[in-house]
Amino acid sequence: AGTVQLLVLDIITGDVIASWWPVLIVLFGLSLLFGHWRRSRRVPSVATDDFDLIGIFGGSDQRIASTSFRGGSATAVFGGVEVDLREVEVDDPPAVVTATVLFGGVELEVPEDWVVHIDALPIFGAVEDERPRRPAGAEVKAEPDLIVTGFVSFGGISIK
């Protein structure tokens, strides 16, 4: 609205806007990034056995606290979804999380001792288990605690 008024008053021309629009887009993106980092990261815990989170052109954060967690679904389209599962216990393993990502990201924080099996299809995207490797000779459970399934295109799924 301010730009239109500057054009009407002949303070700037259309050529000026055409030559500076990439800079304006970059500045807008930087303001979003810095605003995201400055925000308080307090996310209340929700006592539920499953979840269904959606982040479309924005974000969604959830901390789950459950003693009988079954799984959930996360959808991120041009946005992000963060799920903290560190306060979760799976009484009937494995729990299944289905993630659908298109130009966005899903981040799952899981307990350190969990065995996570990844069965997601990345097309021009990535699915990464960013947790530290277990020491050589460490005992590994036969059955996974969590299975991550889904689809990723131009985005990523991260397990931390």
C-alpha cells in the first residue's frame, strides 16, 4: 500500500521498483528469520496419545507427553512442524509418525535411546537422523520404537 502511494505521488517510478524488488524480497526473508530466532520457544506440553499437526505458510510446534503414545501425522507445506517426543513412552511399539512435506520441514525430537526406522520417500528433499551415533558394541533393540513414514519434496524431515 505504501509503495502504491509513492508511485501515485511520483516520488518513485516503476523502473525503480523493478530494479529493487529482489533486494526487498531478501530483506523480507531476513526479517522473518530474525523474528523467528528472537521469539520465545516455550511450547506447552499436551497429554495425548497421537497428534495431527499442520504447518502451511507458517509453523506449528507441539510437545507431547504420553505414557501410551501411538503416533501421529505432520504436514508441512511452505512451513514447518516441530514435534518434541522426549516425554513420550510407547507401550506397544512401534509408534508410527507419517510426515508429508512440500517446500518445508518436519523436525522430530525423540529420546536418545529410541530406535527409529525411517521409511520415507524423499524426492528433491532429505530425511536425516541427526542424533549422535551409538558407541560401537552398544546394545540395540530388535524392534524400533518409532517408524517415520511419508513423502518429502523440496524439503526435509529431521530426527534429533
